[in-house]
Amino acid sequence: MPSAETTATPSSSESAAPAIAIDAAPPVGKGISILPYFNHRSLTVAYVYELKGSAKPELVRELSQEGGYVSSRKIGDSLYMVSNKYSYYYPFYDAMASKKGSVQDDAANAQTLATEAEPFYGDSAANDELLQLPLSDVHYFPEPADSSMMIVGSVDLSQPDGELQISAYLGSGNTIYASQKHLYVAIAKYEAKNNSYSDYTEFHKFRLDQGRVVYIGQGTVPGSLLNQFSMDEHEGYFRVALTSGNMWASGEQGSKNNVYVLDEKLSVAGKLEGLAPGERIYSVRFMGDRAYMVTFRNVDPLFVVDLSQPMNPAVLGQLKIPGYSDYLHPYDENHIIGFGKETVEVPSKGMGPDETMAFYQGMKIAMFDVSDVSQPKELFKEVIGDRGTGSELLYNHKALLFSKTKGLMAFPVELYEIKNKEALQPGDFPAYGEFVYQGAYVYGIDLQNGFQLRGRISHLTDDDLRKSGQYGYDYSKTVRRILYSGDSLYTLSDSMLKASGIKELEERGSLNYPPLPEPIWNGIGSIDIMPLPATMESR
């Protein structure tokens, strides 16, 4: 009997959850002989702990819902979780449907297939067993883009007897945005047109009501979203920034960047279209009555957009500089920090004499001054490493530690450097560097001195670095998160937690995690997991 596999998913506090196994039997039609198939199921699990002021938190509740983790929000005492249950298609289902058996067999097969589609969920405060949501309670979005199912779980944590509320919708949502009162789900869609396609995004709006989720309505605008920062709610309006078309096409099929302002019913109230044709959006940040948007192809235009009049959004100013920003983080109301890549323009062979192509270089951080919105400025700039250097921060904003009051900023960096730059010739194809370091870069930051590198913290030893190669090292020691408590700075990797002084960055201690259990194939279609070691080494 095949087993189902679940993923270890983060809880509302982003802690890792252990795997939970669910067994599901395959449907078997009369007279049909087939090999076992693997019905992969995953659970998103939130663990609720009670602290009681002690050093040992007590687990008091588990909240589970089927599907891969999409995102979660805790608003007041209410927790909201969104997951996607992916539907797997197996060709023998068609054979089963076409082969007629007895009435009893046909009914059993139909019931089995229906049961496969019903999502699991569970709340230890109400029941020790996982339950299934009947298909009669599953809703659907009009003309869903795929057969996957979006599941929204909600619960008021201040009510110990308040059960987890589950609602499910056929048609998965891959990007969400939540305000204090509403949840927005974005669904990317495509439509074939004149030997090409047009892309548009469908938004669905829900009201968040003290641990309950109520569907309100939907709206549609052309283009595709970059990420959650491309959406924002402000004073009753929903603002979105999207790219439509193909960046490498010309004419009507070419890319355009647009900002739309939607009213409470998700109807378009105002729009600003046609920004930076031929480029695409790399990062967006909405801040009050303004939006900051970075587009890129060869140079990095930073647009400042006025949204104070929702019916008539307008460009206030723009700044064109080399490089681009993948993530924008507010410093204060007149300054914003960009994290991305430096670039260099190189003449494009085989094209016009003035045609160039941009190649990314090292990681770039920049402080932008938007005090004069008509003339934004790059106040400070720092480039880390050479071509190949990167950071998880460039695609996951949670990798950034920032405190304006402490003048502190830190993020992980995977550093690549070119050892012999003198050998490079003008016009050469931009060379990649070699891997030399991975760890947290810790900066002081203020408006007088910009970025001041205080130091670096790595979990890799000198021996680890000597053993590393051009494309690899011990990835279990990759620093992924940095946080502080009191006067200590903590860095976390998959294998270690290290404490350092927040000022001098001197090491104060470390804790080595036990290795992950090794999966063992038992030969009959399931996987056994070895138990964790009973002891942990620390110093």
C-alpha cells in the first residue's frame, strides 16, 4: 500500500514542522491490473506553543490543512493560512472510467476518486484525527486556471474552543496580499490571441473577520505580478503594478509596465499605463500615497509614482542608473534602500552599432533619496563581490535584518570574486568570479555615512572553505537568517545557531543541530524515517 508524502512546512512563527504521514489507497477497477502509484499529499501545519515565562515552551495545539504552504498572516489574535492542494493526473483514471464494471464497482470507483479530491484538515483542539472537507463544501473560481485547489484556514487563537475554519476553492492562487481587514489572492491567467497570447491577473477579495474568511468578489487587470509587494491596500483602494507583454518582442507584443488602482468592488478606478516599454518590473514598493517601481533591461529606472489622486495616478520623477533592485525596503518616508545587482553594458555583436546588452555583476545595495520626488537621487551605493555573487534576500525579503533605531542592517551573502582582474581585456565577455565565502554581512547604516561594513559572520570553517569548489560547499552551513536579542546577534543555518556580540561581532557560542534523518526505502511503496539522534552537541 503506497504511502503519502508530506512536506515540512513553516508555522505562523516560521518554525519547521516535522513530517506527518497520510496513507491513501489507489482506486482499483475490476479486471484492471496496475502498479501502485504514489499519491503525494502534503500538509501545512501550524504549531501553537504556550510560553508561560519558562525556558521550555509547551505545545498546546496543532492546526493542519492539506496542500503546500503558500503564506500565512497573524492579524491580532487571528491566524490565517493559505495552501495549495495540487491535483495529480494518472492516465489509468481514463482506463477506469472507460471500462464498465458492475454498478457496485462503478459507484465504488466514483466514490474513491471523489474522496481523493477532498482536502484533509485537522485541529487538535477539536479532534485527534484528520478530517476531510466534503466536495459539496468546495467552491470554485470561474474558469479556474488549473485543477489545483486553494485552501484557506482561519482561527481565532484567543478562543481555545474556537475551531479551525476551512474553506476551499478550485483554482489555485500563487500570490497573496493581506491588509488588516482583507485578503487578496492573485491568479495568473493567459489567453491565446492571434498566434500569440495575452496575460492578465485575476484578483479575488476576502474579508477577514476575527478568525473567519468571507468571500467578497473579484476583478481583473492585464499583466502579470512580480510578487506580493506588487499589491497594496490604502484608504479603501487596492493598488497593483504589473508587466504585460513580452520584453523581447516589439510593437504591440512588447512589454509594458502599468499601475492600476481598484475600488472596493475591484473595478478599475484609475490607471497609469505604458511605463518603460521593452522592460519589465524588477521590484515595487507602495508607501502611503506613493509607489516606487524599478524596471530593467539595460539600465535601472527608478520611478516615483503619485497615488494621492486614485483616479489619476502620475509619474513624479525617475532616476536612471546602472544595475537594478530586486527588493526595495523603506528606510523612512523620504529614503528607500534597494538590494539587487550591479550591471555593465557591453556592445552586442551582430546588432546595431548602438545596441548593447547588460550583464549583471556583483550584488548592489543603494540608498535612494526621494525628498525631491521630481529628482530622486542615489545617495549611497555599495557593490559586494563580482559576477556570481548573490543573496537569498534578492528573492526572499525575510532574509533581511533591519533596525533603523539600532542603525543595523544584515543579510546573507554568497560571495564570488575574480582572482586576477588584471588579466581581463576591455570588451571581454563579463567573467564569473570564484566562490570564496558565505555568511552574514553586517552593516551600520545612517543618512550621514551610508553603509558601513562592521564585519562578517560565517558558519563555514577555514577547512570548509579549502574544501569548497567553484560550484559548491557545505550548504547545510549556509547562513540564512540573522536576528538579534539584547546585545547578541544570532545567525542561523540548517546545521547551526551561532551567537555573536552585536557591536564587535565576537563569537559568544554556538549550537550544532543533529543531522536530518535519512529516509529509507522499504521496498513496498513507502518510506520509513529514521528517528532523530537523542543528543545534541553544543558549546
